Amino acid sequence: MAYKQLISRFLLPLCLVLVALTGYAQEEAEASADAPAASSEINIDEGKTLFRNYCATCHNKDMKNDLTGPALGGMEERWADYPREDLYSWIRNSQAMINSGHPRATELWDQWKPVVMNNFLNLTDSEIENILAYVDYVYTDQDKKDSGGGDGALVAAPEKPNNTPLFIALAVILAILAVVLARILANLNYVIQAREGNAPARRKTLVEILTSKGIIAFVIFALVVLGGYTTVNNAIMLGRQQGYQPEQPIKFSHATHAGLQQIDCQYCHDGARRSKHSVIPAANTCMNCHRAVKVGSTYGTAELTKIYASIGYNPNDDSYIENYEELSEEEIKEIYTKWIADTYVKENGAGGKVADVVDDQWEGIKTSLTNETKPQIQGPIEWIRIHNLPDHVYFNHSQHVSVGKLECQTCHGPVEEMEKVEQYAPLSMGWCVNCHRETAVQFEGNDYYKSYERYHEELSSGERDKVTVEEIGGLECQKCHY
């Protein structure tokens, strides 16, 4: 009975400890996952993200002016006469409410038809509340902040607890338990064999047990599985670095150009409407404006002089330099340091800082326009690419911009608010597929889709309220993969 006592005294308690630890870790993980949903506090930061992902394509971000869809500011007051669930239903599936004859839904449809609101069936009640809170913040609380009536601070998103140390500790404990259990099982086997008279001359040591063929085979198998998972996961994520925001050779502010100055995206990225690539604008495009605007609003001459130096424009006499490619670095330095110094003195007066400003800005020009493969200042600006799809993926900007009538912000986010551009969207296959499933094709007044006569007839008769990209072949593998 010795082995039974061993089981009851050691093996069973260890198993119970193992189960308890596993259950505790699972509860902690579930609690962490459920924490944001269980919290009664509205998360405006999450609402902002959801608004950008789902609403910003059609609704003005200032919440006060109409865009493709109506301004969302004051939306809750306009739905105040109806149950809150009606507003949820409207946001998730507006056409279903219109077809059911809901008074408010019908009123909105009469005002905005034939513009159809996309369905957002995956939004939960709490997510919708967060969107509504963000809309109200921008529409109401921001006014208070501007008038000095409140701080208007966003509610910080609750931090998710980091369970990594817990799982590491659990893994260590499980490893120790595995060793102990292996030793106990070896002792049990020895006891059983001894009772049957088949016991070996000596017991196996712990080292012999851990280096046995079975243990080694299991470790190799685990390493292969872990290595394969890591390799595949990293391969899937290759080139899809959401949030990637590199330092560019020139501090170009989209917030200033696209936001404050309201320059259309396609003025600079003119390839987006007519080719596969949106193209990075050449310095000649910059010169259309900066031949007149020679001093920047934020950095003065520091960044604009880099453009002049790359293309060979002399801002001192408003001319392009002949045989610029043949000039030495000293000759180039003389031209642009004179411009930097004269501009600084004109704006700030002569002083001891002039030499320091000139040296700093000239060093910035050299650092930004030269590198190991480009030793000369003259030549194109080498911008760092941010969005990079795998080679086996085909994406055509003109198909989406000119034919699909999509706004740049749909994929690139609110670039008009970005001082430094980042990769806004995940650019994953699932993200593209979901967009094709949910996005309605703009048939109205779009000559490209005249050939879809049946769909036009069904839309006219009311048999269908929209045609998605999926229904015109947007999910065919060959559309995106050769």
C-alpha cells in the first residue's frame, strides 16, 4: 500500500495545486479581458478610435457641419423621444429601421436619401456609448474648453493589467511541478516493479529521467511548434507595422498642409487618382508653393532650405542654380548659409546666435540629404516608406480613389491631424476583406458601374438598398493576388 499512500500524500495535493494555479491564471486573464466592458466609466479615448474607424469617412469630425452624412453633434437630443435601444438599432442597421417605418429613421432617410449609411452590426452597446460620448465631448465639452469653462480633458482609457509576470511565474511553477511529478512517477514505477520482483538494480536519477528519449523528444517537439508559430506569425506581420512612424529627412507636417492650409491630398499625391501608386511628390511640387513661401511657420528656414538644397534653388535671388550637380559642398554651403543668416538677421536682428543657428541648420541639411549611398547633397529627397504591402498583394489607388470614390482617410486615417504620418490601418487581409464586405459601392452617377443593369434595377425598385464590393467580385482571390 506504500504507493497508494504516496499518491494520497504527494501526488494528489500537487495535482490540486496545479488545478488551482491554472484556474487562478484563467480567472485573472478573463478579468483583464472583461475589465473595460465591465467598467461603468465611459471611455472617450476608445470612442475616438471607434469614431475614426467607423464614422469619420462620412461624418465631419467637428460634429457641427454636415459632410457625406449629417453632423453628429446633438444626436442624442434628437433621439431623446425614443428608447435608447432605437438609437443603437439605427447605428447598427439603419435600413432595417427605415423599412420598418420607424418615424425618426424615416425622417432622416427623407432628408439624406439616396445616401445609405453602412451597417455596423458588430458594435456593442458599450462601444456605441463610447462613440456617443466622444461625439458629445467634441460637440459640447470642447466648446466649454475653448471658452474657459472647463478643462475638457479626455477620460484616460483604463490601463489593462500586465499579466506577463503572472504567466511567467505560473510557467516556472508548472515546470517545477512537472519535475516533481516525473520523479514521483519514477518512484511509483520502481515501487510497483519491486512488489512484482522486477525492480532494476538501481533507481534512475533525476538527470537520467530528464535526459530520457521521451523527454528530449517532447522538448524538441515543443520547440518546433513554438518556432513554427513564431515564424509564421512574424511572416504574417511582415510589412504591416501598424503605428509605424519613422523620422523623415524633412519635418513635413500634414497637419499644417492638409489641415490648416486644406491642401487636397491629390494635389501632392497626384498618382492616387490615375495610377496604381499614389506617388511621393517630387521637390518640384513643393516649389509650386515654396518659391513664394520661403520661411516656414514652425521651423523657419530649417526645413525649407533642405528642399532648396536638394533641387538647386537659390532663395537669395529667386533662381535655379545652373550646373548645380557640379558644385562642391563648400560652394553649396556658401549659398544656403548666406540665406539662413540673412533671414535670421532680418527677423531677429544681428546677434551672437546667428553663427549657431547657421551651423545647426547646415548640419541638418547635410544629415538629411546625404548618407552612405548618397554622398552628395544634390539630388532627390530620400523619404522613408511607411506603407508597404507584400509583393504578392496587388493594390490600385486609382481603383479605390477614382472609381470607388473613397476618401484617403478611410485607409490612412486623419492625416490632416498628423504632424508626423504613421501607418494608421493594420493593412491585413482580414481588414481589407471586411471593408469589401461592408462598403457600399457608389452606383449613383458613377459611369464605371453602368454595366451592372440588374443591380441598378433592383436599387431603383427598392428590392435592395445597396450593393457591396463583395457582390461585384471584391472577394475574388485574383482581384488582389496574381
